[in-house]
Amino acid sequence: MGVRVGLIGAGAMGRRHLQALSRDSRVEIAGVADAVADAAKAAAEPIGARPCRDLADLAALKVDAVFVTLPNVYHGPVVLEALARGLHVFSEKPMATTLDEGRQIRDQVRRDGRIYQIGFNRRWAPAYRFIRQHIDAGFVPFSANVKINDGDMLTPSWYTNVAISGGFMYDTAVHLFDMVAWLIGPIERVTALGRQSCYPDYDDIALLLRCAGDRPVVFSTCGHASWAPPQERVELYGDHALLISEDLDRARYTTRENPHADWQQFPSSDTVGLWGYVDEDRAFIDACLGTAPPPVTVDDAFSSLAALDAAYASIAAGGLPTRVPTE
Ligand SMILES: NC(=O)c1ccc[n+]([C@@H]2O[C@H](COP(=O)([O-])OP(=O)(O)OC[C@H]3O[C@@H](n4cnc5c(N)ncnc54)[C@H](O)[C@@H]3O)[C@@H](O)[C@H]2O)c1
């Protein structure tokens, strides 16, 4: 038994998911939709799929599930339409660009029981897996220092248009909001300061988070840091022990007894594997087939959106500590 899949948004990320899905023999890509006909055609035809214009065209192909890989502002309405059509949904991050749309998606998934998974691919990336395995084995993070940067904000072309992106943090930093919650605990309170330095959006942001259990996290994100590695780094502080990851392929665990422990390198032959796209897509297909529950829940997606919303509210209020809504 397989899953008939449609994909909407044949840009850079859509093509990456098509590549990842091509490695799963249970998947049949029935159609690829894009507002630009040539983009749909170029992505669909080499894999024997039907080029389509929109979600209605994909639904007419009797797909079971749809991948939504559109620019951020379209996630909310298109995911809601797909759920209303009874389809399982894999949505790229962010969940939506407004909290209200996020609530509607969460409520609809809870009500109708369709599979919903968001593209938090780092949960499958080897460096973050290494950290999570140590936490599952007993490492307790009391506090943390994390960063995630972009070298520039030139691609995609809509990145600096807040009306489409939702804001700089909706695009890249959202991944680390999810990592902080996954590794440390739910984010309960956010204090944030932002600055518009090189682009017409807040592109230098410093945050102080409080996670469940009174765990403080220092978080920074910048949109113009050059592409020098590491673009992201996580340091978790335990009981005389430290867990560190750099980017998605390098991590280290040091203790009082072994402060010079070697870095672990996780080589991979290509980006779709290393960045976790192949495994996250496989997990979504497992969930569609009912062989495993969706590994990133709609509540996880909503929590990350709520933390983003609180962060921008804090910036707008000049750094006021802001509670992250849970409902
Ligand atoms: N998880 C990750 O690592 C990761 C990495 C990059 C991008 N993304 C996410 O993927 C999404 C897409 O980003 P991208 O870089 O591929 O963008 P992109 O601009 O390269 O591609 C978007 C595509 O959607 C099409 N499109 C736009 N509006 C449409 C509409 N209303 N109906 C149909 N098609 C429409 C465009 O023609 C384009 O082909 C974004 O939400 C981004 O945040 C995730």
C-alpha cells in the first residue's frame, strides 16, 4: 500500500522534498502545483507527475496527502483548505504567519484527525539527534546559549517582505525555537530586543527565554552574518557537563572528567539526507499509513508559532517580558 502525494510550491524547498520523497518506494507523486506554470512543469514532468495550478487541481488527482512548500504567508490558508478537503498535510515552517491561523489549523487537526506534520527537519539531523540521545540517557540541561544566523537575506526574493515572510524569525529562527522546546522544555516567557540593521526588517535580534522548570536560555539571531560556519550553535549546560552542536553535522559532549572529549562528525553524502529531509518525509508517510504517530505534532507547531508571536510582541513593546500563549 502506498500514498498518493501532491506538492504545492515548486520552488527550492519543494524540489528538495520531491528529491527526498523519490527515495521512498511507498510514495507516488501524482501532481506538482505552482502559480508559475513553467515551474510546475519543470518539477513535475521529469518525475512523471501532472503539472497543476493549485490545490483544487491536486485534489482532483485524488491525492491522499499534500506537501505545502509555498512562501510563508500562504501556509495558513492553503493548509486549512487542504485539511477541509480531507487531505493529510505536510507543511513547511512556519505553521502560519498569524496565531489565529495557527489556532484554526490546530483545532481542525484535533477535530478531524488528519495527519499534520510541520517541517522541523532538525529533529532528524545527526547533530541534534546526538544531543537528544544524551538527554534521553539522563543529561539534564539547566540553561543554554543558542544562536542561528543567515549569511544574507537575499534568497528567496520574498525573504525581506514581512507581508510574505511574517518576519525574519518566522523563516530561520523558528527552527531553533522548536529545538529549544524539544531539547530543554516548553518556552513559557520571552524577552526580545530587535534592530533593523541591513534590511527593512528586524535582522539583529537578542532574546532571553524562560523554559519550563525555570530554565533560562540566551538566544540570538542575525540575518547578515556572512555564511561562515557555524551558522547555528547550541550549548546546553548540565551538571558539570556541556553538550554542544554546530550546524547539523558536528556535536560534542564534555564533562568535568573529560573536558576535551572529541567532536563527533556526522558525514553525509548529500544535503537532503544530512538536513533530515529524507527521514522527516519518511516519518510523515509512516504516519499517513498509520504505522506510527506523527513525530512532530500540531501542538509542537503551534507552540513554536506562539513563541514567535510573543517574541515580536516583546520587541514591539521595547523588550517587555511576554508570556507565550498556550491556547
Ligand atoms: N525546512 C527548511 O530547511 C526550509 C528551507 C528553505 C525553505 N523552507 C520553507 O519552504 C517554503 C518555500 O521556500 P522556498 O525557498 O522554496 O521559496 P521559493 O520562492 O523558492 O518557492 C516558492 C514557490 O511557490 C510558488 N508560489 C508562490 N505563491 C504561490 C501560490 N499562491 N500558489 C501556488 N504557487 C505559489 C512560487 O512560484 C515558487 O515556485 C517557505 O515556507 C520556507 O520557509 C524551509
